[in-house]
Amino acid sequence: MRSLRHHVMRLLAGAALLLGALIATTGPAQAAPAAPTYTGPLTVCGNSPIPAGYVITDEETTNSCGGYRLYYLTQVTTQTSLLVCGNSPIPGGWVITDEESWNTCGGYLRYTIQKVANQASLLACGNSTVPAGYVITDEESWNTCGGYLRYVLLLVNGQSSLQVCGNSPIPAGYVVTMSNSWNTCGGYQLLSLAKVG
């Protein structure tokens, strides 16, 4: 009986040593290589989500999308301006500068969009997002903004005072010190801002 117990103990000790050796010689688990990311032009059905970094540049009817239009997508990489359909997502850091009727955008206007690269001033249609760091200083009727006013945007560079339209973002660190009626702010007041701190 004692020899059987002794024999089992030796077997268990040997198994433990073998398992330890296997663990020691097997390195950490390696992740499978990631699939390469596709970066070329794409065509997708209109009910598909638009991948981040892509814009809709053209549309057409098709029989292969279950009643949806076929979208032609372009990846935004090094371009500084693009022509996109009005139902396209507008990438962050871009503004709409022009709009026109276009027969291959499925009834939507076609937008000209421009990349924002810290220009001192920009012109953007009123349906465009005001980029971070900019304020609206003037608004005017413009026949190529699809019925929207055109904004004059100014890059804020720590000026001690600013005058902005009432629908402009107020930069951090500024307070409103006065407001007046102004005929070039699209019906909004003209705000006087002062930098504090």
C-alpha cells in the first residue's frame, strides 16, 4: 500500500515538472495579425453606415441595393477641398464653402468643403459647423449657400477684445460686455467680448 502511494506521488511530481516546463517554454500568447484596413474608394448601398473618414461623392440608382441608391465614397486623407453630396457626413475640421444643384447627388445639393488649417479667416455657409477656435464676425446673403447665410469666421488668437455675431460660439476666457443691433449678423445682435484672466 505504501509503495502504491509512493508511486502515485512520484507520478504527480513528474506531471507537475512536465507542466512547468511546458509553461516555461511556451511564450506569451501572440495575437493574430490584424486584417489590413481597406483605404480605397468604396461603393456601398444607401442603407449602409458610412465608415469614419469617408464622404459621399456621387450617387446612382441601382437594382442591387433593395430600393436604396448606390453611394460612391471617397476617403478623406490629404485633400484640402472636396466635392461631396449634401447627405454626406462632413468630417470634423472641414467647413462647407459652396452649394449647388447636382444631378448625381440623389436630389441633394452638392457641397464644396474645405479643410480648416488655422487660416486667419474663413468663409463658410451657415449650415456648416463653426470649427473650434473660430468665431462668427459677419453674415451675409449668398446665392451659393443653398438658402443659408454665408459666415465670415475669424480665428481667435488671444485678442484682448472681439466683436462677434450673437449666434457665434463664445470662446473660453471671454465675457460679453455689450450687445448692439447690427445689420450684418443675420438678425442677431453684435456682441462685444473682452478677454479675462
